[in-house]
Amino acid sequence: MHKNICVQRDNWNRLLLNSVNGMTVTAAIMAGLASVSGRGAPHLALKLSSTLLYTAATGILMVMNKIQPSQLAEEQRNAARLFKHLHQQIKTVVAVGSPCLNDVNAAMERVLALDKAYPLPLLGTMLEKFPKTVEPAVWWPREQRSPHEKVGGGMERNGWSEKLEEEMREVVGVLKRKDAAEYVRLSKLVLKVNKILAICGPLFTGIAAIGSALVGSPWNGSWSVVLGVVFGALATVVNTLEHGGQVGMVFEMYRSTAGYFQLMEETIESTLKEKEVGERENGELFEVKVALQLGRSLHGLQNLATTPSPSSATEFASKLF
């Protein structure tokens, strides 16, 4: 369902963008023709048609900028990917272990958290597209259930050691200071750009509608034509940048990436909080899993924990690879 809704909302974005740009360009051409058509019925028809098209484009843009179809599509794309990942995890638990009630409850909690994070309906439950504060996306239960392995206690048992614990704490620190913080910063930047574009699009078409309605008035000279044509062209450029460039999708992508790093932080911290080492997931296996989930080799993850804090994520990546 989420995959189908993603395709539908992606189609909305293309269809609405092409329709609005077509209406805006046509209205600008009509406004220009109305200024040279003289008086009479042709002049009135062109002026009214241009004004109506601009007005309709303004209304559609206000709705489009409110719901952000490209961002809606990205939300459902993320949901489809995460539900598929959860499905594979459940299949693995069933195949290699003996599922218990705790496993069922944990899976149900994750399903409910995913449904809350990426709702399907548009009315009433749609995520805020222009939040006042930017926070990483959260699609997992806040109280995570960590997997248990009964292998006995002791710091050298179950694959854990003091060195490994210290490495994992350093990894958490790097994720907080650099990766998650960098993507939150990028999310804020993209959100500001999206807000400016979302305001400018309907504003420009509204000004162009006023200009086209005043074409031919004796007291404003050629200014009405300038407003009707120039602001129509500007509106087309702004709409193409916002929705053709899918700025809303980029914002959601950055916010989700920040959420992924936060999930990794919480996963590592919840494992380290387990006092009984024998109750934790095997340390060596956990280290390999964390490395793979961060897209690094085991050696790269160890370097991540020991490398001094770089001035930026880009510098760090260049030093590491």
C-alpha cells in the first residue's frame, strides 16, 4: 500500500507542476496579447482569461505548497522500505529461533510506530511540512527491546570487553556530534529554502493576476502588463525550482537520515545500558552489525571511534577513505 501511494503522490507532483506551469505560461502570453489587442471583445476576453488562469494557478499552488507532494512521496517511500526491512527481520526470527510473546509484542510496537511516523491519510494525520523546530524523523518505539543472549556473565564473556564498550561509546559520540548534527543542519537549511519558495510562488501568481486584470487601464500605463508577464515568468521559475527540484523530498530525506543516525545511537546506548553482559547481544556480532549498518568495514568503525573530531563531516570522510 505504501509503495502504491508513493507512486500516486509522485504522479501528483509531476501532474500538478506541469498543469500549474502550463496555466501560468498561458496566462502570461494572454496578458501580453491583451496589451496589444486594442479595445473591444478580444481585449476583454484575453484579460479575463489571463486573470482567471492566474487566480486558479494561485489556488492550486497554495494547496500544493501546503501538502508538498514530493515530500509525501518520500515519506511513503521510506515507509515501504522500513516495512520491508521489518518483514525480513520477522522472517529471520521465525526461521532461526523460537518466537515468544516478547518478539510478537516488539514487532507490533514497531508496526504501530511506523504507522504513526508515516501516515497514509492526508487529512487530520498528515505530517507537518513546515515544522517550527526540525528534529530527526522517528519511526521506532521510544522504548526499544534489546535482543538477549544467555551466554554467562563477565566482561570477557559473550564477545564483550572494556575496549569494545569504550569504542561503542566513542561511536555514539561521533554520531551525535557529526553525522546526526550535520543532517539536522542541512534539514534546517533546506526547510528555509522551501518556505521561501512556497511563499513566493503563490505571491507571484497573485501579483500577476492583479496586473493582468488591470491591463488596458488608462491610469497605470504599461505597468500592469509588466506585472502580468514578468511575475508570471518568475512564478514559473520558482515553481519549477520548488516542485521540479523536489525540495520537500530533499528535506524529508535529510530528516530521515538524521533519524537513522539517532536510531543507531539509541540502539548502541540501549545495548550498553544492559548491566549483565551475558544478557546482551554477542559483542563481536554486534560490532560487525553496527559497522555494516553504518556502511563501513570493521576496521573503519574502529577508526571512527579513535579518530579525533574533524571540523566537518566532509573532512572526516576524506580522512577515513
